[in-house]
Amino acid sequence: MIRTLALSTALAVTAFATPAAFAGNGRGHDKGPPPHSNAPPHARDAARHDNGRHEGWYKQQWKRGDRVPYADIDPRYYLDDYAHYRLREPPRGYRWVRPMDDRYLLVEIATGVIAEALGY
């Protein structure tokens, strides 16, 4: 009898404690402090979605004098048929580079410095 009572008590405690163990904070995820906590604002915001701010990603706005990384001066971005795009012939040591649609950069290949940025 005592064994049955002890077993049923243990099962009851386990049954009532289990849902609390799996319960979240009501926001759909358990990452980060709740928004009403005393944590600094940057710690609260890090746990939430960026709400359209696209942190970590931005659209590059090239301008004259900027230095383009060598990854963007890859030969697959070269424009050899610059006349087709109504661009003038590049001077010696320069190339037309097309990093995005309808955007063109005249880049000095040796240094990566932009001489002209069209479409930005």
C-alpha cells in the first residue's frame, strides 16, 4: 500500500511538473531576455528579429575613389563588350566591371580604385 501510494505520488508530481518544464516564455522562442527585463537595450534587441532593418546586410553604394575588394574585380564581372552597353573604351590599366544589373564601375585593376561609378 505504501509502495503504491509512493509510486502514484511520484507519477502525479512528474505529470504536473512536466508541462512547466516545456513551457516557453510565450513569445514563441526562449532566446534572450524578455523585453521588459533590466538588460541593456542592445542585449534585448539581439534576441529579436531585425524588423526589416537587415542588420548585417547593406546595399553597397560605390562612388569615385572607393576601393573595390578583389572579389568584386573577378574576371566574371568584366565587361569586354563595353560598346554594347554604350560605355566608352576604358583607358589602359582600367576595366569596366558590372557588379550588379545596370550598375557599372570603371576600376583601375592594379589598385581596385574606382574612377567612375555609373548607376549608383
